[in-house]
Amino acid sequence: MIESFKMRSAEVADERPDRVLVVIPAYNEEQQIEEVVASVAALPLRLDVLVVDDGSFDATAAMARAAGAAVLSHPVNMGYGAALQTGYKYAQRNDYDFVVQLDADGQHLPRYIPELIRELQARRADLVIGSRFSGVSGYRVPRLRRLGIHLFSTLVRLFTGQHIRDVTSGFQAANRKVVRLYASDYFPTDFPDADVLILMHRTGLLIKELPMEMKASVTGQSMHSGLSLIYYIVKMSLSIFITVITDVRILRRAFHDSDATNLRRDSVARSADPGLEPGPPETDGR
Amino acid sequence: MAVDYSILWVLISGVIVLLSAWYGFLEFLSRLIGAVTPTTTLFIFGTIFLIALNIHYSVRLSELSRRNKVLVQEMALLRHDLTESVRHKGEDSR
């Protein structure tokens, strides 16, 4: 399968326009979703919009559908990470070349999407992160939250040697490799942030950050505040630790020459036989 | 899974009956681990057992919720496919 898509992107890329999917995970966002979907669809770009309705009990799904998006609905609320992953699974099954994810609350400006995709098309990165801290800024972040972001930014730098300032950004664009990783069991659906970046680096994928302006969330409710932020910091630190000790040999092989379609975490244990290949250095991915 | 847990609880009740009926055994155990009173022995083993059981449940629950997540995602994807194909059929027959 990998072989076939390698060929396709290498030989046919020029004839066939890249297929782009914009994934918007949404939970009770009926206020914003219509406007967000409409502004994405209004871009002078061929793309499909997918809203993953994470078990909302308001009219989010109906609003999104009315605005012209494809809608996937979780029958129960599963959390942001799971909703995101559902979108990536959809992208993988429907053979999209690029996936852009953005939040449903309107804080991410769709006008940056073409820029994100250009980076992928130029193959400057496998994942491009829209960052609110690199230079341009239109959005003030609460101090405690900023502290948390700094902590994880430092951790990411420690493990990847790469300086990524906004590790919690939900505005990202990914190519097929990343889509495959995100759709797999390796993706930490609890809350995917800094840990995924480290995992990607260890897998040998390239991450790039793009500075941009962002709107303050209109609904005003941040995902983390007060105690839940502290709990989040502890949880994320543990998740990073797990990411760092994860055996990524299977993944690295899958991205280079294997024909495995689905990355199953279970298979790692089975093939962890050190005789198979000289293992990569444990700490650094590349 | 239900049978596994039944066996576990039957065994546990057996142990409880054994310990209440045969006090000498409890005293023997206490001497073995150096406990002064038999109650200590009961508490120690009881606590160890409960902790182990809880860890086991955590592992089980995590795996179950992972599977649950996969199923919910699959369901959302399938439902979308279903609606799409029904809609296409409707368009074809018109």
C-alpha cells in the first residue's frame, strides 16, 4: 500500500490535484460551527470539510451539515483526541493527500490553510503547526497556561532538539505519513500534544512551525484552567515519558519500506526481537 | 471473563472460610510473617489482594475503553457511509 502511494505521489502528482481534507472536531459548538465551516469552504482551494461531532447534544451536526460539511457523529462523547483521530481515520480510508485540522471555536483563521498546505506540497515538512507565538501575535494567553506551554516546549526541545514554541496548537496540516500515524494505535487519544510531536520526531517525521495570527476563542472557555491545568501538566508529562520509552522500530520500518496498512501497537511486542535489525539509538530518533 | 471472575471469587470465599474455621492456620501464618496479632495478617493479605485486583481492573478498563473508542469511531464512519450510500441510491432511482 505504501509502495502504491509512493508511486502515486511521485509520478502522478503533477496530473492529479492533491486532495485536501479539513477536519474540525466539534463538541457543542452550534454557535460557531456554521461560520467556521463556511469560511473554510469559501477558500479559493479545492478541499473537503469534515466535522467530527463528538456526541454533541446541541445542533452542531445539523448546522455543520447545513453549511456543507460532511459530518461524522460519535454516538457518545469520547473526547477531543478521539474525535480528531476519527477524522484522520476517515482521511486515510478516503485516500486524502493532506489533512488540515482546526478547532471549531473559530480561533484558527482558515485563511492560513493555503500556506500550511504549500509547506507540505513543497515537502518541507510532514507536519506543519500553526503557531501563535512565532512572531505574529493577536492573542494573549493566560499566564498559567503559558507556563504549561513553555514547560512542554522545553521538553519537546530536550527530546527532539527542535524548538517548537506552540506545542499545544490544534491548527495543523499533515501529509499521508502523519495521517497514517494519527490513525494508528500509537496516537495517544487522551490528549495529543507534545507527546505526539516527540513520537513523530522519533519516527523520523519532520515537523515545521508556521507563525500566524489567531483569534481569542469566542466562547472564552479554555480547555484547561486552574486545577485541571495542573492535572493536565502531570498527565502530559507522563504521556511524554511513555512516548519516549515506546519502541518505534516498527513505525520507522513502516514508514520506510513495509507494506503494513494498519499500524498496530500490539505488533510491537511481537517483533521487538532485537535480532531483527540493529535498533536505532534509544534517545534520539534521527 | 465472567467465568474467570467466578472462579476467583469462589477461591477467595474458600480462603475466607478456611481462615475462619481453622484459627491455628491463621496463627501459623502470623508467626511466619512475624506479625504480633492475627488481625494484622488478615489486613496485610487483604490489602495486598485488593491492590492487585485494582491494578488488574485498571488494566482491563483501559483496554476496554480503547476498544470502546475504536468501536465508536468505526460506528461513526460506518453510519456516514450508510447515509451516503442511501442518498446515492435515492438519487439514482430518481
